[in-house]
Amino acid sequence: MWEFLKQLTNPESIIHYGGLWLLLLVIFAETGLLIGFFLPGDNLILLAGILCKAKPELLNVDFFALASSMILAAVFGNIAGYWFGRFTGERLYNKKDNLLFKKKHLEVTRNYYIKFGGNRMLVIARFLPVIRTFAPILAGAIKIDFAKFMLFNIIGALAWILSLTSIGYFLVQIFPKITEYVGYVFIALIILTALPVLRLLFKKKENKSA
């Protein structure tokens, strides 16, 4: 099981062993299931764009089909998260921490909701690790109108998938040997997307100590 979980955190392994279907399953899980916060969504989508151009035999779909299917997975993932939050509601705040659930993740997401507002947050959260998992769950818990939720759910999915997939796809055309340095690209992307979350966590700790 541990080896399987390690493979699920490796974007290259996900696509190499599971192809398109495992790719879509991981995107769905990270955006809609409480246990999906550890999955490598950003790196996976970027790599999918790179491999779609550089090694099309691994995914066996064109760019349009790849992007469309990933957008659908992201949209339906958020819908699952919304209804989970809607049914569990305030019970989430009373849930004890465990290996797959940390209350601090919910609190950080809630702080972003307060800062940006529920609708904009659903778009911004797509680009923030961990928060993108908890954002639709919290939206359901606080009972955001489902029609408005769906509008920003779709906008966020389009922005997230199209931007990262396109960057990966066109990077190959500019730098044909990018596949040899994909590990460095992943590290840069992890740092860029993690900075806003870390900043909010440190700010919260400073406020508590003040």
C-alpha cells in the first residue's frame, strides 16, 4: 500500500502506469475527495501537456481531448466535494486530526474564503495545493448557492487545466529537451504554488503569538 501511495504522488508514474484514466482519476480525487490533498495535481497537469506533445503514445489523445477530459474531471471532482461538505457540514470542524485529515487545512481554506469571498476563492483555490481539495468541501459546508458554485467551479477548472496544460504543451515546442529537466520544472512549480499557502500559515502563527 505504501508503495502504491508513493507512486500516486509521482506524476510520471501516474501517467506511465495508468495512462489517461488514472490521470483523470487523480485529478477528480484531488479536487473532490477529502483524502486527495496529497496528490500532485499541478505537476500532473503540466506533465500531461508536455507528454501530449513530446510522447503522445503514453496518453494516446490529442491536446483538445486531453484538456477537455481533464476539465470534466476537475469539474465533477469539485461537485463531489461540494456535496460532501453539504452533507457533513459543521461536523467537519469537530472531526479529530488523523493521517488523512488536518483541521488546519480547513482553517487555512476558510481564511482564504474570508479574504477573497466564496466565488473568487473557488477560482483562486484551483492553483493552491491542499486548498483546492478543501475549497469545494467548505463551499458545501457553508451552503454557497449551487448555481453560483457551478459557475465558478467551471471557470476555475478551465483556467487551471488550460493554463498548465498549454504551458506544458508549448514548452516542448520552445525547448524540445524539456523532458530531460522536468524534475526541475516540478520543483519550481511546487515552490510557486506553495508560497501563498505558507505565507498565510506563517501570518496566522504571527497573529497568534502577537
